[in-house]
Amino acid sequence: LQITGLIFGGVGMVGTLAATVMPQWRVSAYIDGNIVVFETIWEGLWMDCISQLGLRLQCKFYDSVLALPPPLEVFRVLMCIAVVLSVLSFLMAIVGVKYTHRTKEDPQGASIFILAAGVAFLLTGTLVLIPVSWTGGSIIRDFYDPQVPVPLKRELGAALFVGWASTALLLAAGAMYCHF
């Protein structure tokens, strides 16, 4: 169970990092009669990208931190904290697993590291879940809002799905370690 939690936590940690740096949080939506598509627009936490016919990709980092909408600033902070916390919780889990194998006569010492890793994994999963779900909810709300112009409508990007999968793995790892 400890090794499974370690694997889930490690994959969740990598997924958290991937979701943080991926530019595909919001992807341009093609609705109505728009069949011919030359450009795909990706919007992420750090940059916007335009893919032209799948051959040419141009990405541009956001010019100013002060010009960002407040939710995006908060999502950046939460995801950066989640990345750092996922690395720390993974390292705590490694120490806990190694310490458990060295001293089988003292299970109390091992459970401190394991429990700390479990709580950290649960907190990390929650930190990832908030910006990913909030962004997904706003995309869905805007998609069905008749006041939003069609060119500004977006679909759920791959980074959101990576974030949700990472959240599930991190919460599962945290639950496994808190079970000890």
C-alpha cells in the first residue's frame, strides 16, 4: 500500500507540474458553421499560444503580471504552491517508506512521516482541484452564455484533464498514507 501510494503520489506530482506549465487550459471552440479552421488558440496560466494548421506554433508569455485578471493570478499562486508541496510530500513519502523498512519494531516513528506525507498529498490535491475546477466551471458557464460572442467561447483544454487526474491520484495517495 505504501509503494502504491508512492507511485500515485509521484505520478500526481508530475501531473501537477505538467498542468501548471501547459498552455492548454482554455482552447478555442469551433461552433456554428465554422468548418474551416486555420488557427487554434490556447490560453494557459503563463502564456497564450496560436497553432496555425498544426504546423506552426507561436507562444507569447503574458506581458505584465499587473494586467492579469485576479483569478488568473490566484490560480498561478495556487498551482505553484501545489507543485512545491507535491515535491515535498513525495520526498516525505520516500523517507517514510524507507524509514518503515529499516525499523519494523518502531512503527510510531514511521507513521509520523507517512501521516505527514498523507496530509501533504491531500492538501496538494485540494490546491490543484480549486483552480482546475474553477476554470472548467467558468469555461462551461461562458460557453452556454448567449452574451459571450462566439469567437470568445472556449472549450476545456488538456491541462484541465491532467489537473483532474493529478488531483485524483494525489487524493488517493493521501488517503492511502493517512490510512496507516
